[in-house]
Amino acid sequence: QVQLVESGGGLVQAGGSLRLSCAVSGTIFRFIYMGWYRQAPGKQRELVATITGGDSTNYVDSVKGRFTISRDNAKNTMYLQMNSLKPEDTAVYYCTIRTLDREYWGQGTQVTVSS
């Protein structure tokens, strides 16, 4: 059974940094991408960043140059390094793995950026 567990969220001042982690347990033989979504109160869930098996990355325009997605295969962990955080980055952040037949989700971690 595949499980994703996020950690690393918290409260930070604007301009600060956080690193989110997503620990993956269970076996996934092939995936299309791994990624991070976020959902702010009253807003739709937004895809923030993705990384493929070949380590190709993509970011939503609002985080380009500030966020970096990466993964460590040896630790079965994916990361989202978030720098120069802004109040508008406040949201619950979810990690996800998309395979051919389904998408796996973590439980989410809260990120709050104060002005």
C-alpha cells in the first residue's frame, strides 16, 4: 500500500524559507510525475510544481525562481524548497504521485506566511 506523508510546514515571516518533505512508502513501479499542489482557503487546488522520472521540472508561474522541487530516490522522499515566501503562498500543501491508473495523495501540511 502506497502512503505519502508530508512534513515541514509551519509559520514563517514573509521573505523566509521552508522546506517541505514528502516521504513515500510502498512500491510504485512507474509514475508519470511527482508533484506538489496547494489549496488556499476559498480557492481551488493549484498545481505548484512537478518532477518526472527523468527529473524534468515544471512550476506554476507564481513560484518560478523561488521554489525548487527535487527528489532523493535513496530516501524515497520528495522535497519542495520554498524561498522568498509571500503571504499569498499561504495554503495547505499536498504531495502527489501520478501513475498510469491513479493519483496518490498525502494528508497535507499547512504553510502560513505572515506579512
